[in-house]
Amino acid sequence: MRIGIIGTGVMGAFHAQCLHREVSGATVTAVADPDPKRAKDAAAAVGATAFAEPLELIDHTDVNAVVIASPDFRHAAQTLACLTAGKPTLCEKPLFYSVEEAEQVVTAHRVAVGDGTPLVHVGFMRCFDPELSRSASSIRAPPAARSWSTQPAAASPPVPP
Ligand SMILES: NC(=O)c1ccc[n+]([C@@H]2O[C@H](COP(=O)([O-])OP(=O)(O)OC[C@H]3O[C@@H](n4cnc5c(N)ncnc54)[C@H](O)[C@@H]3O)[C@@H](O)[C@H]2O)c1
């Protein structure tokens, strides 16, 4: 799979390194960031092509899946562009910034895939955090059984060596 990464800050660089080093069959072919130095450095680290314009990356023929790690307020528009291009997408949380954006993304996703295999996934690793699951169970429990103190087990890891 040939992957393009949008946004090459903390999370984008981390995704690029993980895909490049750890995921067999994945090649990071392109990165995009309006900060030319970040784009150039991230591209050089994984042997990818650097773009300044994310939409150019999404439409590029050498990209068949996209990771969105840009600032929150760009996620919905970039996800919509990925859906238009029909490219599987992992978007960092949050997927959208407003109810209007949520409706646009959900509608576009329904149009793109109907009841088929989802094209968009959200990078929200807290759903694998047992403490968060316990919190959810606690909220659903009768009031007397609720516990309101939790300690998240997960935290953003450093970029692996
Ligand atoms: N840092 C974390 O621990 C963490 C954890 C989970 C999720 N996230 C999410 O990941 C996303 C990125 O976070 P981060 O910490 O890497 O931020 P960051 O500020 O380190 O990086 C964001 C990058 O996006 C670039 N950028 C700015 N405008 C852009 C645009 N229009 N298109 C593409 N790129 C653009 C910036 O130049 C920068 O390089 C955010 O949505 C955040 O909520 C971050």
C-alpha cells in the first residue's frame, strides 16, 4: 500500500516512522505540509516526495491511502477530499469540528460506500484503554455503583528509536 501523510508535525512524523519501519507492505510515498522544512525533513526521513498542498497529495497517483495528521480544523475538509478521491483514510481525532462538518462527512461517506467497507477510520487509540472502558461501564452503572476516578493507561508515546 502506498500511503500519503498530511501534516508532518508530532503525529504525522510518528505515523510516517511507524509505517516506514514497522508495517510490512506499507510504503510512505508522499507527505504534505505547508511548512516546507517540515515537509522536506519528513519526506527525506522515509524516502517520500514532499508536497506543500495536501489536495495535490490526495489526488496523486502514487498515493492510494491517506493519513491525516494536520490541525483539527482541517480534518473534515481533507477527509471529504479523500472520500471524493475514493482513498482509504486514517484521520487523527477529531474527525470534524462542528455538527455541520459531521453531517457533511457522514453524508459523503454514505454516498461513497453505502453499507460497504468503511473508507474512513479515526485514530482514537483511547478506545483500547481498559481504564476508559471501565469509565464507560461505570457511567452506565446505577449511580451508587459509579466510580469517577480513572487513570488513563495510554499516553502518546515518543517516536520509536
Ligand atoms: N500530539 C498528540 O499527542 C496527538 C495525539 C493524538 C491526536 N493528535 C491529533 O493529531 C493532529 C496533529 O497533531 P500534532 O500534535 O501532530 O500537531 P503539530 O502542530 O505537531 O503538527 C501539525 C502539522 O500540520 C501542519 N499543517 C498546518 N496546516 C496544515 C494544513 N492545512 N494541511 C496540512 N498540514 C497542515 C503544520 O505545519 C504541522 O506540521 C491533531 O488533530 C491532534 O488533535 C495529536
